[in-house]
Amino acid sequence: MFFSIDPNNGIAIYEQIVRQVKFAIADGVLVPGQLLPSVRTLAVSLAINPNTIAKAFSQLQNDGIVETLRGRGIAVRGDALEACREARCSLLEDRLRGAIAEALHGGLNAREIKRIIATQLESLDGQVATVATPLPSTGNSS
Amino acid sequence: MFFSIDPNNGIAIYEQIVRQVKFAIADGVLVPGQLLPSVRTLAVSLAINPNTIAKAFSQLQNDGIVETLRGRGIAVRGDALEACREARCSLLEDRLRGAIAEALHGGLNAREIKRIIATQLESLDGQVATVATPLPSTGNSS
Amino acid sequence: MFFSIDPNNGIAIYEQIVRQVKFAIADGVLVPGQLLPSVRTLAVSLAINPNTIAKAFSQLQNDGIVETLRGRGIAVRGDALEACREARCSLLEDRLRGAIAEALHGGLNAREIKRIIATQLESLDGQVATVATPLPSTGNSS
Amino acid sequence: MFFSIDPNNGIAIYEQIVRQVKFAIADGVLVPGQLLPSVRTLAVSLAINPNTIAKAFSQLQNDGIVETLRGRGIAVRGDALEACREARCSLLEDRLRGAIAEALHGGLNAREIKRIIATQLESLDGQVATVATPLPSTGNSS
DNA sequence: GTGGTCTAGACCACC
DNA sequence: GTGGTCTAGACCACC
């Protein structure tokens, strides 16, 4: 499964799911027409109540990202890719901006922030390298 | 006032206050022995309910950062500086790490993340400079 | 209370609430800035689960009709009136159109439908006359 | 085929089929003794799951409108005409009454409702005429 | 099997 | 007091 939920990171669980579905579409992991994992399947595999999953999917439907096929499941809409790419950018930028703003406001200067970020990127990049960077020939991706 | 509260950034308001008090101490804006602004003063100036301020101060007391001086107010403890410096680092690192982790997990690679961060640093650094460090020549602002 | 819910009329309860809130705003019964009845209050007075009320209010927020004032309640937005007037028209027209289409398709002709409608209007109009037609000078309101 | 199903009009699909069968009988399009189209035929022509058709037919049997002729199919019962005429009236009246009640409750007065109805009758009557009344010489279909 | 709706009841943050 | 989120479990319509 391509979702990883942290129930204590301050972001509501259903919101984490909404974001990750959008990211997966933006990334091509979920393609237009494809069915999302079912509410019950996700609920079991993430150990989360089905209502919470349903709430996330309902919001994705409101956002025009998915559509329900009665009795069959919930599918990625044909026009979702572009919207998800834009959403991913703005969602991630917002979060990074918030974190950086707090760091600056909290008394760190740009150099210290950059050093922290570089450290985090190194340690985190390794963990997801096999998933997120399947192109070994990129050369200097960092 | 050195607090800036965003009621919609996902972090609880009382938690934002706790963090910013710790940052102010780590930064030397608040020094050991100094009284915090009163609950009422802060509530009015931030347009926030006094209960929320009180909850933040209560948590600061639990964290061993401040102490109540009966009849006088709430003061920064003598041993708070070191704890706040450590807390600042870990709090900010945690938040930055979370944001970066989501970005990597969401399909951005390190280069793209660095570009976004550089952009945010440029735009934010300018804004904060005028707000957070208004006294370039002061030397001993406390 | 200005809501009347029928749990068995085929329309979801939360959807009935959404419609009636919009109608109340369109009608001036709820005015911009005014707080909606609280979730708990409505739940008790309508004998409906609070979650169902909350779901309705959440959809009203998605529709841009209301906004939540943290800790105070949910208020009608300043720009809700026009949107609700338009929504009322289209929602009611859709439902009337559906009913008429079924009647025509089911073998009634326009004259029979008009007769039924006239009968219903007479009996129903009387019931709500004091609420819905406060203008005695209209002359031929029917 | 004399059925037109709208999967999104709020009425359950099987219920739409039940109603339309009754209307067809009331209208003489289906006569006592006549076989209904088979479950499979209807399922294909309406692009609906056979289970849904079967559920509708089962309810028609419970309502005493049709009977199963073993090995031959499902036929309109000899005494169905009168029951369907009554059912048609009450079903359509109920729906029209519901729509009108909501319109009155929602703040429209009888005059506005009548104007909407007249508009709908005009536009719908034309469309339905070509489908439901294949008699080009009728002249005054209302 | 699928999602949609609803009830019942809990905890949280904020006023 | 206020709304927001979450869990647990039920029933429905449709496939």
C-alpha cells in the first residue's frame, strides 16, 4: 500500500489520506480510471475506521478528483492528473513554507535552516530512494 | 509583541504559543527571571480567549520552562535557556523533517525540494528580517 | 425551529438540512452573520444524531454558505444570500421538474397534472399561509 | 423499451422500475396476462445489474401486481389494472405534493410555484410527446 | 463484493 | 458552552 498515516502528526487522518491520494495521482502511481483501494480494504490495512476513509474519499469527490462507480468502487477521474499536480505543489509548498517561517521566526538564520534541511534530506532520501527516485542515471539528484 | 498566531495552520493555538515562548527564550528575547506578558494582555493583543493562553502557560510550567511567582506573574526559570535551545532545535527539526518527508513521499526529489526551500527562504527571509530583528546595533536587547 | 425533517422521504437527512438552511437564508429567516442553531441543539430538537447535523453543516461550509467561528458557532457568510437564492430556485425547480416528468412519463397529461397541483397547493397553502404569505394585499396569490 | 432510469435522481433504481411498471400497466402499455421483459433483457437494455431488476420484480410480486409463470416468465396479473391506476395516482400525487410542500416551506408562494410548473410543463410536454404519445395527429395532448 | 448514510458515544481545541 | 475528528457498528442500494 502506498499510504503511510501518522495519527499524531497534527494533520487529521482523513486529510493525510486526501493529500496522499492526490500525491499518488500526481506521481502516476494512481492513473485516471483506476479504482482506489476499497474503503474496507484501506481501513483494515491502515488500521483506521472505515468512516474516516469514507470521509477522505468524500472530500476527494468534492474536490473533483475521483468519482464513484456505483457498486464497483471509486475511480480516479480522467481530468484529475493536472489538478493533482497543481495541488501537490501548493500543498507541499504551504507546509514547507510554514515550517521555514517558524524556523526563521524562532531565531534560526537561513544558513542554519539550510544545514538542517540538508541533513534531513540525506537521511530521508536514503529511505525512500528505491521508491521515489527510480532513475539511477540522474547524476546529482541532491 | 513577539508572537504571531495563525489559527488555521493546523497547529493548535496553545501549542503555537508554547513553541514561540520557548523560541523567544532560546533566542534571548525572554531571559531567565523575566515575567511573561500577563494572560489578559496576551489575550487582548492576540485576540484569543484567555483560557487558551492559560493552557499554554500551564504547559510551559509542566515543561519546567516557567514558574509562577505568587502575586507577581509567571517568570522564565533560571535553567530554561539550555532546555529551550534544545527544544527549539528538535521542534523545528521535527517540523522540517515532517514537511520534507511528505514532499519526498509525495514524489518530489531532493533537487525540487531544495529549489522550493530556496525560494521560500528568499521571500520569507526578507519579511522576517524587518520584524524579528529590528535592532541590528543593539547588542544586548535584554 | 424552522426545520422539518422527514427521515423516510428518500432524501438523506443531512441533505434535507442543507436544503432547508439554504432556503431559510434565501428567505431572510437566517441573515448573514447570524449563528446557525448549534449542532447539539439541533440534534436534540430534531431527534437526530449530532454527526448527521455536523455533516450537513460541513457541506454548507464546502458550499461557501457558512463559516465556523471557532468556539462560537457557525455563521451565515456575508455573501450567502445571493447564492442561496439561486440555489433555492434550481433545487426546487429540479425537484418539481422531476416529479412532473415522472407524471407525464407515467401517462398523465398536463391537464391532469395541473389539477393535482392545484389541489395540493390549496391544501398545503392553507397550512403554511401564515408563514409563507405574509402579504395580504397581493390580491391573487393563487 | 418504456423505461427511463436516472441513477442520480435520489429514487432507488429498483423503485424507479417498480413505479414505471405500474405506470405502464395503468396506462395500458402493459396489459393483464402480458409478460414483462425478462430480467436479462432489461438488465442489458438499461445497463443495470440483473440483481436490481430482480429486486424490482420481486417487489412487484409482493405488491400483487405480477405473478411468476413457471418456465414462461413474469406476467401482469388479471386484477392489476385497477390497483395500478390507484397506485399511479397516489405515487405521483405524493411526489408532487412533496415537491410543492418543499417549495412552499422554502419560501415560494403559490404564484411562483405555478409559474415554475407551467414552464416545466411546457418544456417537458414537448419532449415527452414524441416519446410517450406516438400519435402525430393528436393535436391537443393536454 | 462496493460506497453512502446514520446512530451512539468519545475526546480535543477553543470560547 | 462551541464545532471537528474519530471509533464502532448497523443497514441500504447496487454490482
